[in-house]
Amino acid sequence: MIKPVSTQSKVDKKLVEVEELYIKINDTQSELKEVQTLIQEETYITKGKRIYIIRGKEYTKGKVQYRGKMRWFHLGKTEILSETTDDELKSIVREKF
């Protein structure tokens, strides 16, 4: 003899499935936001917006803001790079990055 399944247990099962799907949607949305942020940061870097050139007395350095931290790059001696423009130095930093 087949045991009848109550409609309440069916509803409960469906509610559990719906809750699991909501959790998956929230996880996927948070991953999407993180990926979009990374893409935006990469776009800034390729355009040179978050690249800074620091010309010290002895050395010239570049720094890049990436994922909330500053990344530093040694570019060379300041006297050798004195003729080099900031745009050229930014392209060097992009290559090193």
C-alpha cells in the first residue's frame, strides 16, 4: 500500500529548496561584485589612473593601488630617468605590474 504524502511536507521541502536557491543567488551576486571590482581596477591600471610616479633624490619609483594595497616598483635612478616623461614611466610600471 502506498503511503500518502501530506501537502504540508511537500510545501516544507519546496521552501527548503527555495531557501537554498536564495543562498546560491546571494553567493553568486557577491562573487559578481568582486569580479566587477577587479575588472574596474584592471581598467584603471591599464589607463594609468591609479599609477603614481615618485621621483626621489636618488631613485624613481612607481606605485600602483591594487585591491586596497599599494604595490611599489623600482624604476631606476632619478638622474638617468630625468628626461623620461611620466606617461613613459607609467607604461613601464604597467609592464612590470
